[in-house]
Amino acid sequence: MHEYDVAFKAILQQWVDLTIRELAGTTIARWLSVELPEVRNTRVDLLGETAGGELVHIELQSTNDSTMALRMAEYCLRVFRIFGRFPQQVLVYVGGAPVTMKTELRGPALSYSYRLVDMKDLDGERLLASPRVGDNIVAILTRLPDIRGSVHRILERIAGLSPEQREGALRRLMLLAGLRSLGKVIEEEAKQMPILNDILDHEVLGREYKRGRAEGELEGERKGELKGELRLLRGLIEKRFGAIPAWAEERLSGMSAAELEALSDRLLNAQSLEELLR
């Protein structure tokens, strides 16, 4: 799921408008860091803020998880602890099997629920008609009556992009297509378009090139996430211990993702910066 997860999150953050409105009922003014340092380190998929200051948490799921309601409740409380606001929560299910996950928790003094959206239930035609190519790409996850014709429409939109944008859009389309076993259909339709067939054969989707390029792109995105995690962690450390001295900055900058995760786990219990970074 990881490659689909990265591609889908990138599309939602950068290339769509209508899809977010369909999922969350609002638009996102800015995306926030998704790392939520606690006694146990927790990462949400997407956390955004609307122009009015409302937090929106979007979680992506490709399989049914019997503990999903509990997981979403834990995410909700951790977001509240860090930001002081409860988020609107949306679980986006991209799997093919029927949804069986519960959307609420009920107890003697507890009432919690979140919204669940099955991508298959979204209006694919509306997404295909959107002027944003990301919305068009996401449409392949819905129930489209004419899938081959719809794929052709999406590829026509991609063909009209700049060369750099075409590569990224086609790569993400192919990654999401794996969730619906549509890779072969997309390749067949792309070969009918000379401008995309060239990419298919020689660049983004060439068999070996595609694998290496996609892995490289994903690694770049992971490094970007690591920078975001480090930025958030610095802010939390400053709130706890004050300005970060040069020696501590040097230590933080050289840490791996695993080391930063361990540091997040220790942050709430450490009594000093020296103890945290020992």
C-alpha cells in the first residue's frame, strides 16, 4: 500500500480541488505536519487547516480494519493535544472489497464517530469534468460505467500538460491504477497517443526505468517528509526547553528517521535538552 499511499497523498495535497470538497465538505488552506509526537509516536496521513481555522484529518485505508474506530479516536485525541482543537475526520477507503469498518465508539460516558467515504461512491463523472488533473486521476477509483473511455479522457488531459507535469501525472495515474487493476488498460490507451507513448516506452513508464524512477521519486518524497518531521520536532523542543543551541541543532540535523521517531517518544518525559539528546 505504501506506494499508493504516497502517490494518493501527493495528489490530494497538490493537484485536486473538487476531490477534497467531496471528501471533507470544505477546502484546505494549508497542510500541516502529520507527525504527532506522544509517548507513542503516531503519524496521520493528512492534516490540513481551512481558511476559517478548522482542522481536517484525512486518513487513507485500502483494507478493512476492525480497530479503525479506535485508531481514529486515538488520532483525534492526539491532534487535540498538540493543536488544542478537535479535527473533522474523514476516513477515505480506496479498497475494492465492501466496507465493513465501524465508524463510531459508544460507551457509558463516551460518544465518538468519524466520517467514512468509500471512493467507489464518489461521482466519477464530476471528477472527470473537473479542470484539475488530480481530480481526473482520482476518478479512476470510482465506479465509472465506461472505464476505458474514462481512462482515455484522463490521458488526454495529461497529454495537455507540460512535459514535466506529464511525467508526474502519468506516474501517479499508474500507481493508483494498481488499486483497480487498470495498469494494462492505461498502457493500451496511452500507446494510442504519440506524446504519451513516447513517455511510456522511453521514460516514466518504461519497465525498468519506471521502477527506478518511481523509487527515486518516492525516496525524495520521504526525505521531504523527514524534513517536515524535523521542523515540527524542533518547534516542540523549543516550546519545552527554549532556544535550541548549536550543538543540539547539529545533533538533530544528523539524525535518521528512526532516531527522530525515538526522540519524539522521549520528548514528553525528558527533563532537559541534555537528557533528551544524550
